[in-house]
Amino acid sequence: MEVYGIFGRDRIELFETMGGELAFVHRIEKVHFHQRSKYQDILVGENKLHGKMLILDNVFNVSNLMEAYYHEPMAHIPVGLVNKEKINALIIGGGDFGVAYHLLKHKNIEKAVMCELDPMVIEVCRKYFPWAEKCEKDKRFELFVGDGFKYLDNLQENSLDVIIIDSTDPFDKAGILISEEFYTKLKRVIKESGVIIQLISDFHIYGECYSYVLPRVEKHFEGVKVIGVPVAFYITGYTGMILLSKRKENLYAENIPENFVSNIPDVKTLTDKNIRAFLELPPVLKDFVNKYLSK
């Protein structure tokens, strides 16, 4: 962190750059934690607007204020699409516990395993973010500290209904999670009726990554759908994720039950109507994505 003087010379400011063209400046009122783990620099800062903020390698990840904008679509959309009485779910990454917290709101989640590589992220988030404790009190929740890429090898074929990949940006620091081998492993463990959701990137600054991710996933999955998620306080405000399934009909918006969101407690960013809208890109982004899809 450096002092840039935008908010006054006596203020700590996080200067977050993206792609060499844009930057976001966050005013930090107080630093609660700052240390480097084996894998990354971890900072928890306080901001009057955000509350507590988790910042990894100088990149803003999540805060008390905006976590639902990111976590709710990632957790609820695949559950709605699968729409089964019992769902066995895996989260790869997600060490801030946010996706797990929202996933466990669904009574039909039989088991949710969170596989996080960095134990320091887990410990820090346990201390500073309230939803972590709620997850660990839930008997359906299981924590595995280790490499999610390797963890997949221990699972039975066709054993998972939902897989959520909530990693650091895969085009940057988690490249193994967009590799050919990774998608081969995902296909082996996801059920025929299952749905995978994965964070990819924004569409403008790092849009090039879609040129190699989309042809790669099409080799393994009949169902491939890019969705756009508006995330408040991320630099571009609009984040791209992909939905994957062995059958394309598993990703049809009409699979989501009519009153699906109404039955989820304490939802902040979704409604019964707008959850389906996430599955339809606006024309400018649909044209962009279709350049890299063969079907």
C-alpha cells in the first residue's frame, strides 16, 4: 500500500490496477491484518463504506458491503439449474467462506465441501468475516485444506451435482484451473445432470482469456454458457463466469423453479425474475463470446 494523496496525505490508500489501463483507489481507515502467506499477500482493511475488506495480492476480493453481489449468483444459479432433492456440492477455492455460506441456505444441500489451498486465508476469514462461523457450525459443511486440482483425483466418477470454482483470477495466478487436464477431471466427477460454475474474468480488460478457455471447455462439455454478473465495486463492474454441463439442456433458464429465490432466506441481489436474466448476455457481449464458440 502507498499514500497517493487522493483522499489526503494522512490516509492509507490501496491503489489497485487492472490491465495497465484502469485503476481503483480504496481508502483504508484501519489495517486489521497484513501478512504474506506461502501463496499470496493477505490484507484485511477497514473502510467506512465497505466495512471489512479482503485484499489478496493488492486486488480487492470481497467486503461486508458487496459480498452478496458476487457470492449469491455463484452459489444460487447452479443449485437452481440442478433442482434436485439432494445435492452434493464441491467448492474449489472460496476460502472467504462466502459461497459456502450462501450455498448452505438451501435445504437440499446434502453436503458441501470447500477445498481451499491457503490455510492463512481460512484463518483470517474465520476471524474477520461473520459468515465463516455459520458455515462451520453446519454439519453439512466440510473443509479440506489443500489443492483442489489434486483433490478431484480422490472423488468417484459422476459423484457431484454442483461444482463451484471460486479461485483467484484463473488467467493470472490460477492458470491450472483453466487447463485441459482440469476440465478433464471436472467432467469425470460431475454427474450427467450436474452443473459447474467458474469465475473467468471481466469481458473487456482480460477478455482475451475467453479466446482459449471457451474452445477448451467445448471439447469436454456439451453445455457451455457464459454469464455476466454485475459486481458492485469491482473495477469494471461486470464479471464473466461460465456454466458447464454434460448436457446443454441442463443450462436452460426454465430449469430454475418459478419461486426458487423466494424460498432462499435473506437474499440481497436476486429475485425470482432476475436470476434467469443472468443466463442471457446483452447483444454486445453475446457477439463477443460467440466469436470463440463453435456452437
